[in-house]
Amino acid sequence: MDNENKFEKLEPIRVKALDDILGIPFKILDDGFVRVIDYLGSDQSIVQAARVSYGKGTKQVSQDRGLIRYLLRHRHTTPFEMCEIKLHIRIPMDAWRQWIRHRTANVNEYSTRYSLAIESAQTTYPDQWRMQSTDNKQGSSGFFDAKIGNEMTADEKYLHEKTREIYNKRVAQGVAREQARKDLPLSTYTEAYWKIDLHNLLHFLELRMEKNAQLEIREYANTIGNEIVKRWAPIAWEAFEEYALNSKEFSGFELELLSLLANSKLDEAKQRAIEYGWLKYKNDELTFNMERWEFENKMNDLKIRIPW
């Protein structure tokens, strides 16, 4: 038998559930979207890579599921890199600035040096203006009332219209597009093609679907996860939800405190927190400590009483 007949012919891996939504935009915010342009691989590809197999791996889905869950649980990430996806994104520039910090993807963005800026800016509706969090310097907490919200939205509308008017005037006067754009607000929409492997995509989603992530980028992440990845690699997505999204990590010290709390040693737990530097007071008020605040959130989720 010659070499070319020695191995079985492999058919391209396709996922019908994902093929059904190729090119279809999922609307996000007031004028944004995300859609799948192309993809490579599936759950089957993860199993193939893990077994260095030329075939489809085992014939039992339960065995493939167990393997994928094992790989993700123990952070064996390479097999997940065998899957790639290319997305077309339309997103406000302020959220895009956070998105592009994930440097593990291939990106080609709409150029406002070459083309006119997209004539659309994200509108914030009166009930969507968020207040600065007092606990988390980079987060928000609660919403302004309707009266203040209406004023803010009106100011925003005026600003958007004025900056677009000035931009269009500059372009009409012949100002170079790369300079005419400089005063456009960060709410202006941009577009990009974004290609990434599944391992790095899951890392992106773990960070951006987290409840403390900025709301705007979280809406994109939730759509990518629940509407796209769940269709594309459902077994990997199930494992990701189990071991990343819906799990909690604890440091060595947090596990020590958790053990004390679970055994009702509240005074001892408080003393250890003092020794560790978590409990410091100023003017009889407990000062903010980010690490302690994160631990407190975990305990609140677990409904475990904190002794301070």
C-alpha cells in the first residue's frame, strides 16, 4: 500500500449551529454588533489535538466531554488553540480601547485616516447614567435619577452633534482626515475584524463577562459567549462555565481564613486578618483594601458571615 492510501481522508470540520449564524449580526448597545465571519475547528478539534489523532477520537461523546473538561480544569491550554474564530465587531471607541488591550488576537480596524469616521456615536439613555463606585475606583455603582439622567443625555446629544458638525466642516474644508478626527468623542463607533483562538478567547471572556467589568464591553462579551461560543464548542463552553465563570479562586491566606470561618473560629479569623494587614482603621473607620474587598465579595456569594 502506498503512503497516500495509508491514512483515512479527513473531512473539514463544520458546526451546523455556527454555520446557521455566519454573517448574521447580533445587535449590542444602540448601534453596535458582533457577527461571525469565519471559524476553524470545534470541540472535535480539541479532542483530536489532545490525542494527537488523525481520526475523530473516541466514538463516545461522554469520553470526549470528560477529556475536554479535564483539559480545561487542569489548564492544559494548547488543544484549545486548535480552534480559531474571526469576528466582525462594531463598538464604541472607549470600549474598544479596553478590548484591544488583549494582545492575543489578529486585528484589522476601520481606519479614519483613510475613510470618513463612522457617523454614529453611542447614546446613553437617561436611565443608564451610572455613578462612580466608592469601593472600586475603576467601577460604577447604581444609577442617577431620571431628572439628572435627562440633563446628561441632553448634554451628550448636544456634544455629539457639535463635534460631528465640526468634523464634517473640517473635512469639507480639506483638512487631512487623520487630523480632522482628533476631537471626535470616544463614544464614536469603530469597526474591526478580530481573529483569535479559543484558549485566548475564553480568557478574554472570563475577564470581560465578570460582574465588575465595564457594562458596555460586558454586553459584547456576554453575546460572544452565550450566542457564539456556546454554539461553536458547546462542550468546551460547558466546561468553561463550570470551571471559570461559575467558580472561585482562593489564595493560600484566603483558604486559611475560609477554614477558620467554616469552623466558627471568628475571633481567630479576625485576628489573622489584622496580622495580614487587611484591617486598618482611620478615624474609627475601616480603610479600603482591595484584596479584602474581593474576599468579602466571595464570602457574600457563599453566604458566609465575615467577623469584621
